[in-house]
Amino acid sequence: MRALLLAAAALIAAPAAAQTIAITGGTVAIGDGSAPVEGGTVVIRDGRIVAAGRGVAVPAGAETIDATGKWVSPGIVAGIGSMGLVDASGVSDSNDSSARNSPYNAAIDVSTAINPDGVVIGNERAGGVTRAIVSADAAGSIFAGQGAIIDLGDDAQPVTRPRAFQYVELGEGGAERAGGSRPAAYVMLADAFEQAADYRRNPVAFDGRGRDALLKRADAQALLPVLDGTMPLVVHVERASDIRQVLTLPRRYPKLKLVLAGAAEGWMVAREIAAARVPVMASAIADLPASFEQLAATESNVGRLQRAGVTVGVLFDGSGGEHNLKQFAGNLVAIGKIPGAAGLSWGQALAAITSGPAEVMGIGGEIGSLRPGRRADVVLWSGDPLELSSLPERLWIDGKPQPMRSRQNRLRDRYLTPADGALPKAYTR
């Protein structure tokens, strides 16, 4: 009996056998800007990428998946948006994307509200999105709060990195929230940083209790990592002059780690952005003067930024679903074929919606590509992922297979050929 107990204890103490998956024979796109390779193999072990490309050996005992005639890529990284915060945008009770009436702003932590069971999460996962960069919208202040990086896995733990960045509105949006002018927005920003510094020097004496106080104690505390450079400050600006002004902020706050979002006129100051080593999440195909701060918008923006040496990710602009990012990336490839326009190569375009956003947000060593050691967020596509006709057939997040069913395709199947009793009572055949 003692021998049996010892044997059982040894089994319990022993580590679980490594789960190894080999996806073989497909066209493999690493997601790092390189061109795809045919007849490649992707090996996953314990939720991480072991190897990807041509000539990769299949480990003994691995679960083998034949991808011949198909494509394999990293999952799409979508952002910056409200995924997981909104169920129905027109219903305030299900919309946590803004807090106009709250006395708090910079301290707001969106990771506490992510709903992994939301309809949007399932829809986007079925479209090839595996991670998302999530932020609230600035409402009662120029500060929207602390954003998060999430995964779209079918489980109850969606947050990859909480409090991953602070989001602030400048430009036209910041002017509106600060009282009506851009100078007022910059005064509000500087005063908030000064109050945070005051809080650091003497937390006990800090007075942020009044409802009319610009910063509550929690807001001041939330801005300290920004001033220390341990939390990126994502700044939404579009106009070239606004971008130039934002690039001067590190002169006053040397540790500031900036990320630009939007930057429709970024191409006009691309060299300055590159020299400052500030990454950008840019709209891919904005080419109309949708506002006065976007008068010089062009579809060549991303291509010109990248040619100047700027690290760029494609920003989700709110049109359609986030998995439309693959359409935006495909358009960037097509734009490059227009005389005089600046687009991206196929490999660069895929990177702009996978490893690009991850690099911009400082987590390129974790997600966004099929490089060894990265989290195994992998999509098996029916064809070229940048073609509209291609669809995800299988998908893994952290090496775990994910369901490809969503509310959208379940409704499609239900009503495509409805049988008696399948339709709601109000419907007639």
C-alpha cells in the first residue's frame, strides 16, 4: 500500500506532459515583415511558439495538423478600441466605454469591466482577432484612463496586461474637453502632471477630495507611472502641428514614453516622429478631410511613416468589425501599386496588424508574431489572410484551440433554412 501511495504522489508531483502541435505544409507568414514561405511548419509547445518556417522538424509525438493549400499566420492584434467594454453601443447600461459624469478620469482601469462573454468578442475571434488593445473614451476630461491588453480566448480570464497605458485626448478632442481650445488642453495636461508630482512629494497633504478638483488622489497616483516612463502615454492627435507639440513634451518630462494614435497628418512630420523614436497607431486608409485636423489625410500615410523609419501599427477606425483590419492591410498592399502612392509590401502589411501594434505598445516580445518564444496566437486560414475571400478555419490563443462559432454565424445558420418552430412566433414563413 505504501508503494502505491508513493507512486501516486510521484505522478501528482511530475509535470504534465508537454502539449506539442505541429501545423505542417501551409504557407507560413511569420508576421515580422518578412515574406510568407510555402510548405512551412509551425510548432507550438505549452502555449508558445517553438519554431516557424520552412525546414522546421516535426517533434516526435506532436499532434500534426495538415495545412496544405492553406495559410498560417499570427492572430490579428486589434486596437485601439472598446472591445469587451460595449455590448450595445446605443444602450448606456451595456456601454462602459466612457464615464462622462464620473469625478475620476486618469484612474479609470478598463480591465475591471472586460466582458469575455460579450457578443463582439466571439465575432471578432471568429474573424481572426486574437488580442486587442482596449481603451475607454475620454469624456469629462482629456484623460480617458488606463487601457489594457486582452486576449479573445473562450475563457473567464481575458486580461493579458491590465493598466498597460494611459490614454489622453489632445488636438480637437482635447480642446473640447478642456474648455474650448488647444492651449487649455495643454494647461490641463501640465497641471495634472504637476499635481501628480505634488502627490508623490506629500501624499498626506494632497487635496483631491472636492468634486471639482482636477485630479482625485487616485488620478494623481495613476499618473505617476506615466511620469516615471513605466507606463506609455497614448496621445490621440491628428494634425501635424499638434504632433509637433506633443513631441516637445519629453523636454519637460524626460522619462515620458509617448505613443501617437491617429496621426492622420503624420506623414508631414514623419522624420520628426522617427527622430523622436515615437511609435504610432495610425489609421490605414483615412484619405478624406473628415475634420479640420485631418485636412491632409492620405492613404499613403502609413507607407510614408514606415519609409521614414517609424514603428507603425494600423489603428482600428471604428468601421465594421475589428477583423476588417485585414481588409485595411490588404488595401495598403494595393495602394503601393498606384504610381506616386506609398503602400506596404505584403509582409509589412500583415505586420501592421499583428506584430506592429504589439511593438507600438511595448509587448512585441510576447505577442504579434510566430517568432520563437511568443505566445502561440495562431490562425489557420483558408487562403491569403489579406484577401476578403479568405476565412479563419482554426484558431489558437496561447496554444489552446478556440471555438469558431459566434452569435453571427449561429443566427445565420438558424435562419438560412429555418424549419418549423425555428422562427420566432412573430415571423411567418
